[in-house]
Amino acid sequence: GAGVSQSPSNKVTEKGKDVELRCDPISGHTALYWYRQSLGQGLEFLIYFQGNSAPDKSGLPSDRFSAERTGGSVSTLTIQRTQQEDSAVYLCASSLRRWNEQFFGPGTRLTVL
Amino acid sequence: GIQVEQSPPDLILQEGANSTLRCNFSDSVNNLQWFHQNPWGQLINLFYIPSGTKQNGRLSATTVATERYSLLYISSSQTTDSGVYFCAVVSGGYNKLIFGAGTRLAVHP
């Protein structure tokens, strides 16, 4: 079946602009996660959704970052007033239930000029 | 929080050689996964192995949860095995994966 998909695959934006990143999880997966990978920080957790609720937002780096999930499916990660340090690959993952195997999408490479 | 350490950080092999990658973790885990990140950045699932031993072709993995380590074995390595191998765990009441720093593998023909 289809895996996790993300769009866009690449995004170049100017400092101060807002961006939206989209994630389509595997159908039927109730848990959805956002991570990011940057050169200096490795792979780090951002936020976890169970259904449409986000019980763990502990990894969001600032209040410029927000995320939502609708219909227990698609999720959008929004970064407001982007900064150069936001440049990274943003990865989405989903799992059938909490603590189950997580499957990752191809990522969105964000470059902030 | 839990610490995840991978070794070695870098590994260079000739095609056909075998290798063992290690992952140490500092607390009990609910989930442990091994991934291969290919040159295009995609994280490919290798094993979901919070305990026990699994094999998939030339790859196998063992997790000894009581001693807090996991091993990934690659036999008869191929150039396509090149990339970064990550170990990641879920621990405690959390659901997030905590990643190690990775082992960068280069297999030369």
C-alpha cells in the first residue's frame, strides 16, 4: 500500500515568510509524528498526534511553530516568520498505534534565505 | 532523558565484508528501530526489534533489552548498503523516537 507522503519535497523561502508543510500518513495509522533533521542537531522530535489531538508538543522549538491534524489523517506543520536556523529537512512519520513501528515519509527540505 | 549511543561513528568496508553496528541505550525501551538513510535522505525501516533476534536477508539484528544494547549485522556487504544507519528508541511514557547519532557506512567495490 501507499507509504507516508509529504509535500512539497523542497521549499525555498525568504526570511520572515510563513510556510506550510503537509503530511499524509499511511491509511489507518492513528499516530502521527513530525521530526526534523539538521546538520548540527541530528534527528529531533517535534510533535506527536494521537488522532487529532497533540498530547506531546515538547519538541516544538518556539511559538513560531504549530501543527494540526484533521480527520485523523492529514497533518500540516506551519512555521511563521521563518528564520535561517529553521532550514532543515522536516520528516513526518506514522504508526498504527502508539509505540508501534514508525514509518517515515521522504521529507520536505526547507531552505530559508 | 534516555541516551542512545551508536558505534562506530564511521565504517569503511570492501564489498563482501561483514560488519557489526552497535547501539547502547541508557534505560528500558518500549520500541527500538533500526533505519538505513539512503543518499537521497529517505529513512528506510530495517527492523522493529525491542527485544529478541530478527533476520531479513543479509541483515540481522539482536536486542538484549536487559543489558540495554542492540546489534545490527550486515553480511556480504554491497555498495548499495552505503549510507547512514540509525538506531532509535521509545522509552518511558513517551511516544517519540530518540535517535542515536548514526553510523556512516561506506562500502567500496
